[in-house]
Amino acid sequence: MPSAVITSKGQVTVPKEVRENLDLGRGSVIDFVWEQGSYRVTRRAGSVTDIFGMLPKPPAAASLEDMDAGIAAGAAEAMRHDRA
């Protein structure tokens, strides 16, 4: 059974086996749930770091003019569909 020691600052290093079983990594959040006289440790679903890097980086930053042109083109397309 994995165990850990609490430091003088109240910190605990989560054993490797537990980190692997709970799929914990840097930025993961764990919850301590009180149940019938003891705590249950659970991984909080959805760390913000889980989504880091999921979207590809755009090839280049768009200028304000490019964004305005894209918005205008989308609006024009929507108007064409509304008239049809």
C-alpha cells in the first residue's frame, strides 16, 4: 500500500504508483472527500493543463484587417443564404 510523509509545511509527495493510477500530472487537482470517518482522494476531472496544446497554433497571427474581412465575408454569406 503506497504511503507518504507530511513535511513540516504540511506538504505531501504523492507516491508514483498513486499518480500513475489516478493519471496525475503537473497542474492536476485532487479532492479530499470525507466519507464515514475517513478521506477518499480523487482526481478532479478536467485540469486546465489537460487542454493545453490541443488546438494547433495558427500559421501566422491575423491582422485586424484580416479579421474584419473575414467577418464581412461571413456576414455576406449569411445574407445570401437568408435571401435564398
